[in-house]
Amino acid sequence: MTTKIANILQCYALGMGIKQISRSFELSRNTVRRYVRLFQECGIPIKELAAMPSARIQEMFSEGVGRNREPSQRQLELEALLPFFF
């Protein structure tokens, strides 16, 4: 079973551009770029990736999503100025 992520990466491997993939799968270009960047960093050939279980692909490409980050100094200053918005 192939996942949406595997299909996105197969389209990229076949030469489809980020913008076109983004429109086709109704995702932001940044999301597609992130998947492509992670794909390039992992070094796994597209055929092997497509043969992986869906759960493993999801795990590989969802790392770091939703992580808790420390607020920046700029955000802290803004929150101090506008406490009723936060």
C-alpha cells in the first residue's frame, strides 16, 4: 500500500516540480519541500521507499512535526504588550 507521501516523492522522482506537486496533492509548497528534503537526506531509493509499510513512511516523514519550541524573544515581547490576545 502506498501512502500519499510515497506518491508525492514518486512524482518528484519522475521530475514533477514542487509547485505542480503542491497543486496536485493540495498541500503547501513548504510541506512538499520538507518531504523532498527529508527524502534526499534519508538516501533511500524511491523504489525501496514505495515498498515500505505505510506506518514506517509516516514515521520517517512526520518527525519534528508538532514539536514544542521555545518562544522567541520577539514573541515574548509581543505577548507582554498584548496580554489580552494571548
